[in-house]
Amino acid sequence: MTDERIGIIGGTGKLGNALAGRWARAGLAVFIGSRDAAKAGASAKAIGHGARGGDNRAAASFATIVVLTVPFAHQRASLAEIAVDVAGKIVVDTTVPLVPPKVMRAQMPPEGNAARIARTTLGDSVGVVSAFHNVAAHKLADPAWRGEGDVLVFGEVREQRQRVVDLVKAAGMRGLHAGSLDNATAAEALTSVLIFMNKFYEVDGAGIRITGDLVGV
Ligand SMILES: NC(=O)c1ccc[n+]([C@@H]2O[C@H](COP(=O)([O-])OP(=O)(O)OC[C@H]3O[C@@H](n4cnc5c(N)ncnc54)[C@H](OP(=O)(O)O)[C@@H]3O)[C@@H](O)[C@H]2O)c1
């Protein structure tokens, strides 16, 4: 597992930076990507633990697993930019198709979900896996947070999902196989439910937990 090299597109942002910190502290090789290499370098320096920074294409080239953490409005263009660098690799799409200002209402795109957009944009040579929709970035950013809650992991190929389940574990959470990219619709929509509940119940970052005795977990 620690042999994986992680490149984070938009890794200067809230989710990407929080994940970068967790993976770097866990001993993984982390490369923070940005549209601005200097900004990524500063972000990597702040994280330490050998984290590196550069532009998004350098992050994609460095990695065995590329993690996309940019807002929905920029998902497609960001993926198109790195498409040639990620052939044969795994790309983890974290995109939730939020359409401000109505972020407390599930609004799915005409393609079905953001994971399908990633799949269509990148093509068949890339192993698209979708995950991390239901975890709050500020929770992940707190090194003292115990990681309660589950991360549902979607993708067409079991082995590719497993590499991301392992990555979730390295970030201090429980990752669970949750089926096809079509199923990612449920997790992407659930984020709006959680944002609503955060407000309604005054929760500081609600998450999800699957109950029952899961064999093999
Ligand atoms: N925040 C959360 O709690 C959370 C939880 C689950 C899933 N997500 C998903 O994770 C993704 C990132 O969320 P976030 O809250 O981390 O976003 P964010 O902090 O607002 O932005 C992330 C990064 O995206 C890059 N970016 C901004 N505008 C861009 C543009 N026009 N073109 C290309 N890149 C651009 C920026 O990096 P540079 O300026 O360095 O290029 C920025 O640091 C979203 O799709 C979100 O739905 C977020």
C-alpha cells in the first residue's frame, strides 16, 4: 500500500489538502497539484513529511493514483487537462455535483452523476473510482479526528476499488466497496442531505456509517 504515489489535482483546496496531510503523515508519497505550482509548493511545505508540489499535470504524471478534488464547475476541464497523463492509472473522483446556491438540494447532472462525467471524459484506459463524497474536509484536516464514518467506494473493477479502499484506510477511515459508478449517484446526492442536516441539527460535519456485521471488513 505504501508503494502508491498519490497526486492530488486541486490539492491546495479544502478536501485535497486535508487528504494530502493524512496520506503524507501515513508515509505515502504525496504530490500536491495546482494551477499554480508555487502555491502547491507552499502547500506541500506546510504539510511536510516529504510532500511535494507542482502543477496539476506534474501531479498526475508523478502518481500511480490521481485524486481529483476541484469544484464540480471545473471537474470536466480539470480532467481533460490531465487525460494524457493518467492513461493506465486510477483516478479517484471526489466530485459532488453541487449547484450553488441550492446546495442542500440534490441536483444530479444530465449525465447521471459526476462519476459518469469523469468516466466519459477520461475514457476506457483510465480506472475511474469515485469516493470521499460524504466526509467533511474540515474533519479530515484535524489530525486528532478519529475518522468515524464510512467512505463508500464506487467503480467497475473490484481490484481498482480495493486500492482506493486501502487509500481510505491510510487516511484513517473505513472504506467500503459500494458497487458500480452508477451507484455513486446515491453518495453524491447524500452530500446535499448531510449539508441540510448539518444546518437543521446544528451538526459540525455529519457523516455516514453503514450498520451490520460486514464480513471481511
Ligand atoms: N469540502 C468538502 O468537505 C468536500 C467533501 C466531499 C467532497 N468534496 C468535493 O471535493 C471537491 C473539492 O472541494 P473543496 O471544498 O476542496 O473545493 P475548493 O477548496 O473550493 O477548491 C479546490 C481546489 O480547486 C482548484 N480550483 C478552483 N477553481 C478552479 C478552476 N477554475 N479550475 C481548476 N481548478 C480550480 C483550486 O486549486 P488551485 O487554485 O491551486 O488550482 C482549489 O484549491 C468538490 O468537487 C467537492 O464537491 C468536498
